[in-house]
Amino acid sequence: MGAGKGKAVPRGASRLVAKEPLSARVRVPKPSFGFIKRLTWPFLLVGLGFGTYELAQLALPYADRPIAKISVQGDLSYISQQAVQERIAPYAEGSFFSVDLTAMRHELEQMPWIASAEVRRVWPDQVAIHLEEQLPIARWGDEALLNNQGQAFAPREVAHYEHLPQLWGPQRAQEQVMQQYQVLSQMLRPLGFSISRLELRERGSWFLTAAQAGTGGAAAGQSLELLLGRDHLVEKMRRFITIYDKALKEQIDKVARVDLRYPNGLAVGWREPVAPTALATASRAVN
């Protein structure tokens, strides 16, 4: 065979062609709608809000009915339903959505006997009110009453509550006087005494007047003054209880006052002269 002849290509063979690298391909960018979406959402929200507002404005005249009923709930002992209804009568002229519930609540709480008021709408045309009355515990001076929180309020008929204990003190000390009254009352109650008057004077001294029912040797309505001084009231009251049990119980109707302002003792003021043996007994009981 001659050298110039090439080799025969086998049958069935194919010629390999190198593929074009992927990096060489041209990619066509896809269109991005992110900017359009970000621009469209605010307009859609504004349109939705405006449409909702317009729909509400159209429906409001049909839904906003005149107030048909104002119901008052709560255990009322010192104020009448009629007085409450008269106080809020101007608000009954409003409509369901336009009635000012906050103003109504403030108006009710201006009434002396109302401690708190809760006011709410009841669909479709009612207003419900729940009232908490003041709970008078004592008189504050001559012109006001104290509730169980030590807060003063001034109803017109204070004179009708003369059976309540009378508390006195600076205006800033209302809560303090009420707290002391509650503590001292609990200590005196087992002895059969109730506090009829408790006074805190400007210089800080406490004066107490107690009354005892007609039990034992005590006369009904008999009063007893306790001079407590400025501090250590509980300790001094315990001292009084001790001497009361040991020496004063059987003759308490003869005692006008007990001065507890001494550091380790007390002085007894009698309604009428008593035998020297009684005074000696009382003195030994204190010491």
C-alpha cells in the first residue's frame, strides 16, 4: 500500500465536536416586576381604606340608632335609680355611636355616693352602667364621711350618720387615721369596746374615745378616753388590755380616762374618788 493513502475511517464511527462552554452562552434576563409590586401595594391599601371609610359613612346612618334604653346595675343602698337616671338624662338624647361614654362615666362619679362607674355600649341601641357605691365606715370631722379606703366624700345628709365613729385629723392624714382606726378597733373589740372617736392632732398625738355596751359592771353607752401619745400605739394598747383584765374590768364604769403616754406605765382618771386600795392595785398591775 502506498504511504500517501490515509487510514480508512471505521464504519459507524462519529466525529466528536467540542461543546461550547456554558459560560459562553448568552442569558436573556427575565423581566422583574418587584418594583411595580412595591409601588402598587400602597395604592391598593389606600384605595381599600378609602373604600371602607366611604362604605362606613354610607352605612352609619342606618346602624347609628338613637339610645333606646340606659340600664343601671349595682347594689344601690344610698342612691336611687331615679337620681342616677336624672343625672345622665342629657346623654340619653345621643345616638349609639355618638354618645360620649367617658363623659357619662365622669358625670356619674361626680355624684358623692358613687365610688366608681363602668359604662359600655350594648348593641344595637342600649347603654349599660354598673355602679359601685361608697361604703361609709366613719365620719370625717363634721362635714364628710370616710369610705373603706380612707377617702373622704361629702354627701348632703352627713347628719344622718351620727351613729358612725367620728375621725379627726389633718386632710393629708385621712388614710393614716382610717388605718389606725381599723387596727385599734380590732384590739378593743374583744373587750366589748367600740371606737366612737379617734383624733390625730397637728402635733401627732392620738386621742381615742371608746364606748362599751352595757355588759358586766359597765353602764350602757359609757365612754372611756384613752390618751395614746405620738407613737407605739399598738404597744400602748396592749398595755391597756393587760391592766384592764387585771384591775379595771370590774370597775370600768368608774374610769373616765386612761393616760398611756408614759414609757412604762399609765395613769387612771376616775369619775369619782375611789378607795386607795383600788389605786394601788392598778399601779401594781402596770408595773
